[in-house]
Amino acid sequence: MRCRVWLPMLLVMVSGFGRAADRSPNIVLVMADDQGWGDMAYAGHPRVVTPNFDKAAAEGIRFDRFYAAAPVCSPTRGSVMTGRHPNRYGVFKWGYPLRPQELSIARILKGHGYQTAHFGKWHLGSVRNGSPVSPGAHGFDAWLSAPNFFDNDPILSREGTAVQMQGESSIVTAEAAIDWMRQVGADDQPFFAVVWFGSPHSPHRAVTGDREPYADLPARDQNFLGEVTGMDRAYGMLREELRRQGIEKNTILWYCSDNGALPGVGSTGGFRGNKGKVYEGGLLVPAILEWPGTLSGARSVQTRCSTCDILPTVVDLAGLTLPEELPRLDGISLCSVLEEQSGTMQRPLGMGFWDYTVGGLSTPSAQWMGDLLKAQQEGGDLQPDLPSRNAAELPSPAWGKDQFPGHSAWISGNWKLHRIEQRPSTGGQASKKRKQQPELGPQLRWELYDLATDKEESENVLESHPEVAERLQQELQQWLGSVVDSFNGSDY
């Protein structure tokens, strides 16, 4: 990749900007929980107050077509950790654990001398002692984490020990990350920090100061927008800390959200659908990347990118090589996109999405962490939950490729093909009558949209573009088959 060629020269060029500029760059990945594409002032939201996000977007690289790998939280978080679509390792919906067999970005960077830490929402498995899928098991040296989203004054797990925290949830997360960065910032080793906020996930409970700009709005909107503003304050603290330490010019800071906007309170920016949907409103999220002095020059990127791209891009920007044992990736390095000043180049490979028809796993963070704190205060401990303990198990029997239930999609350039497979409804017939009828096969529907002219995905042009539809159908079917192969364990 070109980035690995020019990176060392750039590090020499910026060596006077900070004490750590002669080493590999620090990396900080920050993620919101349920912030939609339009839930930013810089994106045109008429009310939300986000001065720190706005400043970052004005000074750095703003991705205007950045996709979460899935329309819900845990799967997208898995894509950041692996560079792979989450269905490849069974993180189908919220609460599913990340297989221990997966090679995480933390383990890759740790193998190259990085100090690693996770702060905030994990939601990829248990954060209890003995968990094979905790942040520590996936390569993080230090971690202060929650099994799911968390509100103000949360109980978090510090490497397996429950700790009662005080304060607004996003600020608590940022302060923990800042404390750790101060501890390791003076070392010769670069650091890798993952900072995952629990906001603005419902229930929305903004603190008084963050609600004040919205005093004229209904309480529901005050609390939702107030949580976004609380996140903005926390993000500003992180940006300021990098500058206080004098390491901002040698630190990659990358922000995004985990899925599209919440229905009712969130903003998709006019795109179709919302959280939980494979349409644009459920997948497009805000994203900003800063690396002052190296990726200089404020600009917006229109190229369609994804959370799966974070791992290969970060590895590339750090001047490293992807491990040979890394299984097939869905993400690509965005180095060429970041170098291209106009920000309009077309992505060289397509992007696949697949919302499989299965429910999520309940992960009541406050209850679980309260139980853990009580047990440990009494001198005991609690086991990880059963799905986390069994996370390494592969499907038996193996999945077939005759059906791909759910809503999948394939984006190639500005074309987006939807494949919607579902079993027909029985229309509420009595149970006895249903048993007498033969089982009905799946119903399959295809939709094709030109995203360049139809952001609302309102005009299905499948019949008027048969060649495009056929090509994308073949590419999507091939990709879906490869995802099933991975789920069955072919990559390990």
C-alpha cells in the first residue's frame, strides 16, 4: 500500500511537533451508541449543540458516506475489532459475543509494541473474570468496560472488578481514557485506546447543564439532544488532552457511531429508514478522522466507506503489515481515499450487509454490574454468561447455502441492491389449521436503487437496469456464501 511507503518520511517531517513523533502513531478510536448521520450540527441539525464535533469536522477529514457494518450495535463493534462483517463470526445482533478465534485490532497492535486499552461500552461478551471474550481476552492490556450501554454514575468493570463510578456517562468514559493516556503517554511505546460511549442510547438521561440549550423543547428531546451534547463535551476533552500532552500531531483520532438514527428522536439527515434497517438511514453514521500534520487539510470524503475499513486503514497508517494469518477481510485500507484531495474517488470493492433474522441477546448492564459489585463486595464473584462461555463453539451441523434469511444488501459504486428473504405470514390462522398445511417456502424480493440520485431509496429501478441488477445479484450471492463459510469455521 502507498501509505506504508510514504509514512516513515512523514514521521520524520513532523518530528518537531511532539515528543512522540519519532515513533509509530498513537491511535484513539471513539464511538457513539445510536447517534444518527444527522445528529450533528455540522450535518445540518437545526438544534443540536456539538461545537467540538463541528471543530473536528472543520479541521479534519469528514466522511459524508460512512456506513456502520450493521444497523445495530454489537455487530458494528465487532466489525471495528476485526475488519470483517459480523455474521462471519456469529455476532448477528446486540449481545452476541465476539468469538475468541477472531484476531482483533488490539491483538494486532499489541503484537507490534502498542499499549492497548478499552473504555466504556463493550457489548461483545462478558466483562467478568474468566470471560474468554472480555476486552482483556481480545488484546486490551487495560480496560474499564460495561457489558452494554450505561447511564450516569455507572458501575463498570476494571479488568473484572466492579467499580462504582460517579458522573455523566460520557465524561466518566473520557476521564478514564485520559487518566490512562497520561500514564502511558510519556513511554516510548505508542498507545491504542478504544473509547466507546454509552450515549445517546435510550433511556435518555442528560444532566442538567446539557439539557439547558433545549429548555424550550419537550423533555424527551431535551434528554436525547442533551446526551449528544454530553458526548460532545467528552470528545472535546479527549481532543484537548492530546494537545495538552503535545501528541496530537502523532495521534490518529477517529470518531464514528455504531448504527443509524433512533426512530422518533434521532435524525437520519433525510435518508430512508433508521436503526435496525438496512436502508441508508439505518447504516449511515457520522465519522471524522484527524491526524494533524500528516493527514493535513480539512476536507470531506464522499467515497462510501465502512467500519470494516477501520482495522486495515489503521494498520496501514501505522506503517504495519496485516498478519498473514488474518482471515478474509471485508474492509479495505482507505489510504488512497485519504490521499485523494477531492474526496470523490469510487471505492474499488463493493460492500456487503446482512441483517440476519434472529433476535438479540438481553444484556442488562446496570443489573449485571450491580450484581457483580454486590457479589464481589461480599467476597465472591460471578461467572460469565453462558453465551460468552460458549462463544468459541462453531455451528453443528454446519449452515447450508440454500437460503440466506433476512435483509441483505450490496453497494457497488452508487448502486445499492437489496435482497429481502422472509417466510410468508400465515395470516394469524389457528395453530391446528397451520399444522395441517404444508410448510411454505421463503419469499424473496429484490430492490435496486441509484444512490447518486435517490438518497431516499424510493424508486426501485430493478427492471430498468437488468444488467446492473444481474451483476450485483451475483456479487451479493457470492459474498453471502463466503460469509456462511466463515461462520462455519473455514477461516480458522
